[in-house]
Amino acid sequence: MVYEKLGKFEVLKYDKWLSEILNRDAYCLNFRQDYMEILMDENSKEFIDFNRYLSESPIFIYCKIPALNITIIKFLESRGFNLVDTNVTFEKNINKNRYALNDKSIRLANSADCEKVVLLANGAFHFSRFHLDPLIPKDLADKIKGEWANNYFLGKRGDKMFIKIVNDQIVGFLQLLKDANNVVIIDLIAVDKNHRRDNIACDLIAYAELEYRHSQVIRTGTQVANIPSIKLYEKLGFRLVDSQYIFHYHN
């Protein structure tokens, strides 16, 4: 296992969950301007150690970099990191005047839903950073999303999950988080391919706004290549607030 620290700076954070799925050590490169400036100094111990760690095999490292940090981006590319995604973040104020939804087809997920939700997640994503990375097989990228949803049922991730039922079948789900500032975050949302013109995602997000009406803001992220999602969020009143480049390193 690669060390989690370079000198006294916590640059690499071990991702145990992703390591187990990928069957190799996986790390998140922690972006902080002061960390990165030291890491880019060719005379620093951190620079030397970092390059040595990059030679470890097999290893996977990912990082999110603000889109304006061109110097850091060039540094990462020079070390063999590849751009796989541009992530865009959207926010909207929660509609506190939303009327009660008389939609009995949406409810809170329970343990009995796990298998069907995971199956839906396994085949619903095409634009995630794992799916866009040509070095990650599609079946493995699908598995990552399935296990991501499964973490909700294991109590490892997520505040709430809502599911949409049509003809006794789960056709969509919405997994949500809350951060330290009480911001509601859409962590994962998926709709069955046969129901993507049925406003399922709109219904789920509207339901979430009602359930979280005591919060102020709801936030979501998607890929710049995912035009359908961007159109959906803009239709619902979300506005673009941030963008980040996503880099992957494989060895």
C-alpha cells in the first residue's frame, strides 16, 4: 500500500471501498493549493516521493481540480494523469412553498428494495467518470455504481433514498446526502431506460424538495458530456455554480 502522507502533507487519501472493487490500491489526491505548490517543487522531498509512489503497481489515483488551475493541470498531465471528465455543479433554492405531493408511487426505500435498486444502478449510467475512462471496463464501471447504491442499504452512505414505483416495479431512485451546512446533495439518481421520458427524475426531485423543505439549498453534480442531465436540472431551476476537471492515473 502506498503511504497516505507525503512528508507532513496529507496528499494521498486511501480509498478502501474503491480499492476493493478495482482490486488494486486506489487513492484520492487531495487538492489544496498549498499541498500542490509543495508537490510541484522539483527540489522538495514530496515531489521525489510522489514520483516514486506513481511507479507503484498496480495503483489508481483520482483527483478533482478547479477548472482555472492550469498550472496544476499541466503538472498532473506531465506525471501521467489523464483528463476523463469535466464535472459541473448545479444548485437551486429549495421550493418551500411546494404543495404536498399526492404521489403514492414514491416512497422511502427499504431493505427489501436493495436487489432491484442495485440492478437498476448497474445499468443506468453511461456518463460517469468511471464509464468515460477507457481504461476501466464497462462492467466494472457498472459494478461501481451498483455498489455505490448498495452502500445506502448497508448504512454506509446516504441520508435518504426515495424510489419510484410503476406497475409494481422500481423505475427510478434518488439517493441523497446532507453536508455540514445542511445542504441537500443529490448523490445518485437513476431512471430505468424504458421510463426516461416519463418525468420520473422530476417527480423524485420534487418529492425530495418537499421532504427537505426545512433545508435551504439542494445541490447536484453531473458531467459536462451528460447533456440530458444538464437540460433536466436547468428545467427544474438549477443554476451552474462550479466546474472541476477530473483526472485519473493508472499504473
